Amino acid sequence: MTHHRDQAQSKAYSNAVAESFFGTLQLELLDRRRWETRAELASAIFEYIEAFYNPRRRHSSIGNLSPVEFETRHTDAAVAA
């Protein structure tokens, strides 16, 4: 049985992760220049997430590894086992 406090802590952690992401996005991309159109901004956000943030940026929640490094280590370990 899940208690309300456990759910609240889980939700708080989820919010912290989202807030961290959006803070990073603001600092590393959005505040660096003016965007002429919404389409230009949308394209830049997509590129930032798919080409940098997801595959290469180091994440503290996975031992300061990039997601690519994390997946490689865990895939290699699973294959070796």
C-alpha cells in the first residue's frame, strides 16, 4: 500500500527533475540570443534536446555520465553477464 507521503515525495522529485531541466534549458539555450520566430525557437529547442541534452550532456542522476555512456556501460555489463 502506498502512503500519501510517499506519493508526495515522488512527485516532489519529479518536479525537481523537470525544474532542473528547464533551468538548464533557459541558461544554456534560451537566454543566449533573441529568437526571430516561434518556429526558429522550436527547432533550436528540439536540436538542443535531441543532439545535446539527451545523448551527450552529463546527468547527476546517472553518476555524472552522459546517457550514451550510461547505456553503453549497462549494455556491455549485461552482455558480459
